[in-house]
Amino acid sequence: MSGDGTVGKACDVLDLVAGFNRPVRFGELLDHSPFPKATLYRFLQTLTNQGMLNFDPDRQSYAPGIRLMRLAHAAWTQSSLAPIARPHLDALSRDLGETVHLAQLDASQVLYVDKRNAEQPVEMYSQAGKVGPAYCTGVGKAMLAFLPEKALDLALSQQSYFRFTPNTLASETELRAELETIRSHGYAFDREEHEPGIICIAAPILTPNGRMLGAISITGPTSRTDLTQLEKWAPLVRQAADNIGREAQAWRFPDIQQEKVILT
Amino acid sequence: MSGDGTVGKACDVLDLVAGFNRPVRFGELLDHSPFPKATLYRFLQTLTNQGMLNFDPDRQSYAPGIRLMRLAHAAWTQSSLAPIARPHLDALSRDLGETVHLAQLDASQVLYVDKRNAEQPVEMYSQAGKVGPAYCTGVGKAMLAFLPEKALDLALSQQSYFRFTPNTLASETELRAELETIRSHGYAFDREEHEPGIICIAAPILTPNGRMLGAISITGPTSRTDLTQLEKWAPLVRQAADNIGREAQAWRFPDIQQEKVILT
DNA sequence: CCATTTAGTTCCAATATTTGAAACTAGAAT
DNA sequence: ATTCTAGTTTCAAATATTGGAACTAAATGG
């Protein structure tokens, strides 16, 4: 994938292991990796040794290690929009009573960063940290629509365009047209493009100076809601997204000033 | 810390950045790292490039990257006890009405893997992924008590023994005596050793063949409960821990058999 | 406004590490 | 008992990392 020397390769191995979504044996990994046996073997040893992978001696299988959870906790706290967005998600969830998602883009995929569930309490990592396709979800399209040109080209070339439902926009051409519409409206719909019976409205989170940071969405089942209903919520969703974007840009400036004060 | 070649060093840099618990600039990292300027610089570039770190161009600061969240999600699903323990935590939480923790050991520290909160829904990564000291928490001591000798020696040498409260066991000698008691009882108390006003009872999670996998605990404020009350719950906690341990060992065997069946 | 300091980035030859074919070992299947 | 398969180790050649030093950009201050 990406040739950042030894470290990049090690990251690729991490992804490889994580990608199986189950503990996996050496041989399987070898079949799916570009590395020679000895090389892959040493990477697995090193990563296991570091706690980035977990080796189960009973099963003789590798899985992502819990050291990653500690690091991810720091990432969630510091690099994600979750801390800033939290009160806004709470408010949307309370006011609208439907599922609320907060997502960011990671490797051209949608990464769900936080969630409020309509009737039941949040399920932990089973939601946060989960990934999904960008080209056929509300949050995904909302984010793509406001990506800078070069990044967009790359991202669009990396989508699978698998047709999950009859409504899926399953080509780059169709998707680009849709993104145009989304840009002009300022929000995106998911018209059962990923899962039948599930629709959503999503808005991008943009800083005042235009950097796209993520997206939020309101999701509901077609049994309970429809696109007309969702569209009525558009102003609310947009407003929440704008507030998050503004706060995100303002964030940390106090921090820097503090340092200045201390140094003076 | 640990010299696993280039990959090990890159992991150290990740820990270094995560350890600040806030976005941090190049210079600060340099002051706290053993690497020369150019070397650290290249590590940061590579890791940022890989999405393992996040570089904020406005602030010119580094933070753990959201790619870690995706990997951690896989770790939580596959390598942690959370999926197995979930129903047991739910039951304990429902029956006892107090806070329930599930923890595992990571780098001689307590890593909280899941949680049920008495009255309010779970807070996401703000709990899962969080780390704490092993020598002065219930889950920590319960796990240490059932660690194999060599691993225990290492772990005990890595504790800070900071005296958080008057009750903290702030030396290896005191702690070893306590671990002896815990081994004979099969459960551990936290007698306000980490936070004043907070007590807990914890039980190690052991496989039938004796491998220590983690621990669970029931925590309460001294205003509402006392050690006598907690001790009454010991059988319940132990039973839940045993069930988790048994299921964890049994886990995956079907998987292997499936493969055998397919191959035959 | 220019001089000076500080912070961050690039270069490149010396050096240490990674690489991977091949040999080896343990255990399962025949 | 023998053959296979899966996993582990070895070692010289190939390659990537290293880090001192030179460089640039941006902040500071005179």
C-alpha cells in the first residue's frame, strides 16, 4: 500500500491482521501479504512483542493487541471531534429522538467516532471505531462533497462501488453528480443506498475557513420516517454541524496563549 | 524502552505522543525523547503519513491519529474479553446496581476494557481504553496476584508506588504481602487506596487451566456502601469471573473444528 | 526595519538494520 | 515409519536508518 520504509510496512501488517476481523494464523496472513515468509514472521514477532498484536498460543493465531486501545483512547480524546461534538450530539438526540452519528474520514472510509442511539444506551467500541463505506452513506457523501479536489480524486478512486442496494450510486460518475448536488444544498441524504429500510440526512462539519473535519447524521428506519421528514430537520443538523466546526477551529487557542503568558 | 528495531522505536514515539494527553509540538517531543532531531522528525513524518499520528497544521502539533481507533476497534472485538464478558457485566450491573469494571493488564498497567455505570449510560472511550495503576486498584491487585512469577517480578518493578491516599500500599514489600492474601481469598479489595471515598471488590478472571486473563470489579462510594457489604457480593463476583474465564477458554475451539470439518 | 535567535527541515556518507532464499524443525497426515 | 505441511532460524547481500551539520523560515527584540 504505502511504502514508508519499515514503519509503513509494519503498519500494513497491522491493517492486514485487523482486516480479517478474527484471529488469524501465520499461513493465512502469508497468503494475503506481499512479504516473504521470514520477513512477515519477523514483523509479527516484533509487533506482538510490542503489544500491538496479540498472539494466542492456544490457537496459534494473531489479533490486534490491546495496546492499541490505550493509544486509541488518546486519539479519541485529542484528535477526534467527539469531545467537542458531545453536547451537540446529546441535544440532537434528545430533540429528535433518532439515532445520531458523528463520523470522520480515515483512509477514504467513514470512521464512526461517536453515536447516540434512539432508545438504548451507546454500545462501546462496537460502534465507535467502526468503519463503513464513504460512497453510499450520508456522512460519507457529505464529507466527500467538501473534500479539496486532489484529496477527492484520490478518495473516489479508492471506493469499491459495490452495489449494496438498488439505490446505491455504484459509479464514480453518478457519485460526482450527487456530490455536486450535496455541495449546493449543504446536506446529504442516504436514500437506502447502503441498507434497505435505512435512510438518513447528514451535514458536513466545516471550519469557518472551510476545512472539512467530519460529518453528523440523523438516521431512521423507513418504517418510522421518510425523506420529507428528514429534510425538515436539515436546518437543525446544519446548525449543529456549524457550531461544532466553529468550536473546533477556536479550540486550543487559549492553550497557546497560556504558554505565551507563562513564558513572558 | 524496548529496542525492537525501527518498529519498536516507532511504537515508542507513539507512546511518547500519546503520553502528553494533549497535542504536542515537535520541540517538546524532542526534549522528552532519546532520539536526535532528524531521527525524531522522520519518525513523526512517517507516522503522520500513516495516519497513526495526526498533525494539526494550524497549531503545528502532533496527536495520536484516528487510524488507531479503527485498529483498536478490531482489538476490542477480537483480543479483549469484552465480547465474552458483556452479558455477565450486564447481569452484575442489573443485580447489584453499582458500577462494574472489566479490566486487562497492558504493560503492567490496568487497562479498562468495559464498564457498566450504576445510573448513567456508559461513556465511550472516556472509559474503555483508559489506563490506571495496578498496585492500588482492586482489578490491578487481583490480576497481579495471579500472574506467573516472572511476569509478576517484572510488573512489580514497573509500578510507581505513588501514595495516592493514606491507604495506598506504597512499596513492593507491602504489596507482595497483600497479593498473598488475595491469592488465598480469591478476591481483592480496594480500601480507598487510589481515591478517597471509593472502595471496590475485584476478582481475577482465570481460565480453568489457570491462565490469568483479566479482572472484574464492583465499585461504590463509601457514602453508600462498605467493605462488609462488598464482601457479601464476593461469591457473585467470583462466579461471574469464573464463568467468563471458562467461556474464554472454550472460545474458538468450535472455530478450529469447523476448519477441520471443512478440510476433511 | 534589520539583526538575532529559535524552531523546524533537509542532506548525505557512515553505519546498522532489514531482507529473503534456503535450510531446518516440529508436528500432523498418510 | 514416512511424507507433508506449517512454522522457525540462519546469514551474507542489499537496503534503510542514522545523526551531525548545514540550511531555511518564522518569531523575537533591539
